[in-house]
Amino acid sequence: MVAEFAALGVTAFTTTRQAGSFGLASTEPVVDVMARWSALMADCRALGAPALATAGQVHGADVERHDGRWRGWLRGKDRDGHVSDRADVALAVTVADCTPVFLAHETGLIGVLHAGWRGTAAGMLEQGLRGLGVPAAEVHVHLGPSICGGCYEVGPEVIEAVCGVRVAGPTLLDVRANLAERAERAGVRHLSVSEWCTKCHNDRLFSHRAGDPGRQLGVILRSSPDSAQTLQMMK
């Protein structure tokens, strides 16, 4: 749970290995995966959000704004970011080693982004902030569990794409730290960063680099602070 968001009336969390995988491309029985999604949707309805928005993710920088004109689970077009100003809409992205980026504003605006190295290089964070339509200085940003810089070795082409510098060979990259720097440059004043690494804490979280086929979710919705204690996904 993102404690910093509670005062804004926003519930934001990343599911754990305990809740099971939400990946839709796994070899798990469909009935097991869909039971988890059904439990999540039941939690969202209990918190006043009968509409859940997700999408197939493509490691890009497209952000969709949702108006809540549906009920149930919306699986939208391929994109990696969602924002909404509706109290009856929950937003979710699937992650393993990529960073779930949570956005919240005191007016009730919320957003969640899927940011791997490609999305980060493409400006996903900056696009998500613009998608809210309010000054970045007023937005609360939380960078959720993802692979840490000590566990993520990448090629020189990745370093150049993300950091704009050239290196001679494979180098460690901290995407989450890069996202934090980008947030600060964009004017964000309310920034928090998870201490969890998907690979270091592989007993708690799924990690692609650790060989896991499983995926967790980053979820955000508006709710009262105490009602979030009913979430089945956090038990």
C-alpha cells in the first residue's frame, strides 16, 4: 500500500506473489488466473469502483484517459498508461521487473503507468504527468516495486536510450532511479520510492530476470483510507 496517498483518499498497491500471478499469457489454468481477476474486481466494487481499466502493454508511452462509462473489466487497446478523474474507476497495469508508477492529485485525479526501460526512454513518466492536466508540482508520485540497479545489467544501447550516454559494454541500470530524476526535472515535489526489488525480494514478488513467468499488478483507485483494509488482494 502507498501510505502517502491515503490522505488524498486514494488507494494504491502492488500485488504480491501471495496473491498469485495476473499474467494472461501464462500456462496456468485459465480458471485460476480469472479467479484472481474476479477477486480484484470484487475488491474494487467494494471500494466504490465498479469499473476496472487495463490494457495490453507494449512498452510505449501512450496514456489513455478513462471516463467510467462502463462497468466491469475493460481490457483496452495496447498502451502503458491510464489516468482518470472518476471516483468509480480503478486503473491497473501488469508488471514484473518494470516499475509501476502511481500518480495522485488532491482533486481526485489518479493514474498508473507501466515503465520499463523502453517506456522510460520514450517519456512515459512525462506523458503520464501531462495526461493528468495539472501542474507536476501538485502531483504525488510513487515508484513501486521493480528491479533495482544492482540486479539489472543491460547493453550499451539501453544505457544510451535511457540515460543519453555511451558506455563500452554491459552496465548496471537503475530504471527506477532514472524515473525519480525525470520526475524531479519535471517539477514533481511529492515523490516516494519503494524499497522493494523484484529480484532481491523474489520470495515476495515475481521477477522476469529471476525466471518467473508470473506477473503482479499495480492498482490505483479512489477510496476512504480505512476501507482499503478490506482488499482481498492485500491479505
